[in-house]
Amino acid sequence: MGNTIKRLAVLGSTGSIGQQTLEVVRALPHHFRIVGLAAGKNVALLSKQIDEFKPSFVYYQEEKAQTQLAKDDYELLSLEEIVSHPQVDTVVIATSGTSGLRPTLAAVKAGKTVALANKESLVMAGELIIQEAKLNKARILPIDSEHSAIWQCLRGENQETANLILTASGGPFLGYSADQLKEITTEQALKHPSWQMGKKVTIDSATLMNKGLEVIEAHWLFNTTFDNISVLIHPQSIIHSMVEFIDGSVKALLSYPDMRLPIQYALSYPERLPNPHLPQLNWDTINKLTFEQPDFDTFPCLKLAIEAGRKGGTYPTALCAADEIAVDFFLSQRIKFTDIAHLVERILELHQSITNPTLEDIMTVDTWAKQKVQELTGG
């Protein structure tokens, strides 16, 4: 690769993954340059990012932002225009929820390298995105620590794998009973034991929905059947995932739980770069690594997600959309923690799936499921 500077567009630049991506870029200015920034409502932070990184293109959701952002030498473009722009080499999709879907599709259609942190894109439209990526020779590089770990374990291997093992911390409520979970507050659910993440992902980690979505993603990313993907609870979050091969040997990737590590790997691939700001494992303090099977009954979201993935069609879309609204309702204290799973399950029961859906089908089901959750909760 030599010293070519990779030109990046970061979608969701003011969110947790977006900010950590910019930290990596800040630490390695001779390797990366930010040419595009896109954000939602956090105009104050976006304004600071524009000042620092001087992007050529900007997008923001907040209509009032125009007056608050200094109009420097950047162009205001749509998300689709930014991700497909000839000046962009790599697109980092760090938005949460459905908003990442269209830009991800646009980026692979433009043949870009996509560093993907947005779960919903592949869960809802895996078949479409993978198809377009193959057609246009686009690369999808995972940013999720679990998928990054599997990807790194598979490097240099050219035989089929036997099993992909996704590890999960178990979230803050590992070992809780179903009755205890009914009393969970938003404050408790937002305190993750290992990771610093955005609110939506943190709640999904607490319900284990996150892990279910990752199973569906792994199915598409690594072209693996659901029978060959399993989940293992590993509370220390040191092993980020494992791959078991046909001879029975298992490769694992270990590192300190810090999202900047998988972000940097996706950006610098196929190279590894030294970065003094990244944490190293301290073997003096690690005295044990433990594993246990997930409790599917107490955490039904995991089971619901895997079942939706197996059924295919638009079931995963209905799952994602229902979860997005249910999590919102929990965060605004309108429903209980355990209601998230109940609502998602109800939507999946009511859903009439579409086989081989188009993007329009997917968006229609997304809207239907979100409205249905609102109806079921009294608006």
C-alpha cells in the first residue's frame, strides 16, 4: 500500500463509534484524511469536527444547523452523494438504526470499501447488500469487535470453518432472574460492564438482542449457515470471538475491550499500524477467562433474533424495526425492560413475511413494524 493516504467519509461522526474513528484518524494523520462528515442532531460537536478535520463534504439532519455551522469550504451533500463520491475511498457507517441502510447500499453500489459498524443494514438487507458488493467489487470490512475478531481469525485460512463462536459479555444483568429483570431501570441498563457505547447498542447488549443481530450479520458477512454460528457468554470481554476449524483447532482473538482497535484494523487493513494511544492487555491483572452458555429463556431477544434470521425474508427487518421503537420507549420510561422482548415477539407473530424482498419491501415493513409497536403501546 505504501504511504497512500486513505480518504474517509464518516457517517454518524458525532456518535460513539464516529468519535472513536476520529480519535484513530487523529492519532494517525499520515495514513488517513477525513473528506466527509455526516451527523444527526449534535450540531455543536459536528461544528468542532468540521473545524478540526476540514472535510470537503458535510451532511446533517438538523434543519436549524445551517445557522450554527460556519460555512467553510465544504459542500452540503446527501448521505448517498457523500458515500459514492469519487474523492472517498473508505466509508465508515457508524450510524445506529435504519438510517444506515440506504447509504450502505449506495456505498457498495459505488464499489467503495465500507467499514461497517451499523448492524441494521446487514440484518435488514443482507442479501441485497452482499449481492451489490459482489457485483461492484466493493469490500465490507466489519468494525464490530466480534466480527472483526472472526475476520482476523479467518485471515490466512482457505478451508471451510466448522463453527463461528461469537462471545458476549452477558451485559449488566448476567445471572438475573426473569422477575428481577422486570424492575430494571434505564440507569441500570445503560451501565455496561465492559464497553462504552451509544444508548441503543447498550440497551441491546443488556437484552442480548445485540448478540442476536450479530449472529444474523455473521451469517451474511462470512457466508455461514445459522447451524454453524453459536454464542458463548464470556464476562471478561477479553476474547472477542473464536473460529473452530474442521480439525477441531480453535483460533481466538484477544485484546483489551476498546472499540478503537477493531476500528483501526478496518481502516488500516491489510496493514497493522502502531498506535501508542491504544491499550495493551495487562497479563498481571487477568487471572481468569470464563465461559457459559446463554440463558435463552431469561433473555428471549437472543432467541427471537436467531429465529428471525433463520426464517429470513422480512422477518429480520420486522425484528430490527420493532426493537428500535421498543428501546426508544424503554429509554423514555414508557415501557418496562422486559416489555422490549414482548413487543418484538408480538410484531414477529403479526408479521407476514416477504421472500426475496426489494429495498422498497424492506422500507415498507420497517415503517409497518414501527407503527405497529406504537399502536400496541397506545401510541
